[in-house]
Amino acid sequence: MVFGLGIGPGIPEKRIGPARRQLKMHDESDDSQVESLRRFGAQALAEILAANMERLRRIVDLRLDSRLAGRLDAADVVQEAFLAARERLPRFLREPRVPVIVWLRGVVLDALVDVHRRHLGAKMRDAGREVPLPGVASPDATSISMAAYLLGDLTSPSQAAMREETARRIDQVLAGMDPIDREVLLLRHFEQLSNDEVASVLGVKKAAASRRYTRAVTRFREVIEAISDLHG
């Protein structure tokens, strides 16, 4: 499934700066990205952000409170995160403890929490969970929002009934999963993090993250196949 998301204002999309000439931001190793951030600073940061814009906007879309969905654009949250990341970059570079994309993802989630606080105040839902996941302290992506994202392009009247039924099935499967398994599925399938990055986010061993992903995909396969049939 293709998610067509653009680049937010203030973040270079087409201009090829010195950092991009040195390496391809989205494809090179994390060590190369850290080196480029040390050499080129905010310019390299902007280009890394632009290269990962689709993934970062998806994070916001999935975790944005439904009461704000029609009022805020995910690109605005990512742009706010860029400004915060620019300020926090020197501290990150002093001792990088996580991959660049994991750090940047955390900055985006912090920005999203701030957005929730500003717009919802006392009405903001708890940013955590009843049983907090290890390494995770951010707005939750509900099974409903994940189902809606999967079915975002099924909009014609003839598909309305199928959309409702499939969304219900997706919601049932996701809601019935172990919370960590559901988070692993979200991180790998929706946010497109690697297994190593997922392990870093959740604070678990790589083998454990891989096992959980395999288990979650097995449970989710039936719904994925149902969606494929709708598109076929």
C-alpha cells in the first residue's frame, strides 16, 4: 500500500545540500548519518528529516488524538519537531545512544505530546498506558486508528459496507493482541522501522523483537489477506 505524503514547509525537499552530496541519507548506515550530522549540523538534519518525512508523518497520523484529526496537519507537527531536534542535536551528538531515526522519532513523539497538551489541556487522554511498555512513553496508536489507516483509500460508496466490516475485523484482531506484540507490529509494519530499531525503541533484545513480530504477523495475516482481496 502506498502512502502519498508530502514535505512540510521549511524542510528542503529538492535542493541537494552538501550533506546529501556526501551520502544518501535514507540508505546509508547510521554511522554515516551521525558523521554527516557532526559535519553539517542543521542542514544534514533537515535532509534526514525530509528523507524520512513519510514515515514521521505516519507516526503522527497514527497517534494523533482523534479530536484533533481534522484540525491539525501531521506535517505541522513534524515541522515543530524539526525545530526542537535542531536545538537538541548537540546533546544527541555528544553520545548517540540510539539510531538517528529512533532519536528523531522520539523528538516527533515529544512534539506530539506537546501538541496534545496545548490543544486538549485537561481533556488530554493519558499519554501512557495502563501497563506502560518498556521504552515507550508516547501517545498510543489505538487499534481503531491503525484500522482506519489501513483502509484510508477505500472511500467509494460501493466499498462502504466492506470498509466497515474489514475495519471491525482489523480492530478485533489488533485489540486482542498482547500490547507489546501490537506495538511491534505498529513499529515494523506501519512505521517501517528495522528489527534493530524496534529493539532499540522497546528496550528488548533483537531476537525477542523478531519473535514478537513473527507472532503478531501470523495473527494479523488473515486481515491483511482480506484487505488484499478488497484491492484485487
